[in-house]
Amino acid sequence: MSGSTQEGFVSALMVGDYEEDRLLLHDIFRRLGWRLFEARDRRRGLEYLERHPVQVVLAESHTPRWTWKRVLGDLRRLAHPPQLIVTSRVADDSLWAEVLNVGGYDVLARPLETDEVERVVAAARRRYDAPERERTLVSTVAGAA
């Protein structure tokens, strides 16, 4: 069975400057047998995604040159877009609602917490594997809430 379809396996890309949380993220992924790749900017991230599909993308909410919305726009151009998890030091209800309403998966507050990262990434991976009809239904219901 390939790594991309193996039950419970996660392949993810983090886009942005995760200096503060980088080691924690790598430790979490290594311990769980998941794979984590890095791209410092969205252009490199998109180049990576065009060659290596992943199920989950972690992106900072804001950087000096782009925002998570630009990353989401990039992901939508892919044949089978990964689930976007936005990370932010200002992870409030407003950001969470905006991310969900425009098609992102979830928001993680920084500094990151191990249990929360594991839970959200695993759930995003399951959503990635859900049939298209189910993903659309979940998005529609989430948008109506």
C-alpha cells in the first residue's frame, strides 16, 4: 500500500517561517510515522505540490509577502487539493470563521500544542480522503452553522 493511501498516514507541507514551532512539528510527525516537508515561501510550496501531492498544508496566517488566502487560492488549482490548516498567533473566532467559510480546514493557535496538532492534522487527513460528495456536504453544513 502506498504512503498516500495508507490508513492513518499523513504527508504534509508547512509553508512559511516556522522557526519557533519547526522542531515541535518535526518531532510530532516523526513520532507518528508521518511525513513533513517544508517550503519557506508559497512559490516554493506550490512548486513542491505540483510534483509531490500531500494531504495537508500548514500555512501561516500572514507573512510579509502573502497570506493564507493566497495559499488557499494556489491549492484550489490542484487536481486534488490538500486540506489547509492556518496557523496564527491571533487565532480568534473571527479568523476561524473566515477560514472555514472560504474552504480552509481549521486554525491552530501558535505556539502550537502537540495534542491539538495531532488531532487537527489527523482529522484534516481523513477529510482529504473523504469522497468529493461528502467533502461538499461537510463544507455546506459547516458554512450554514
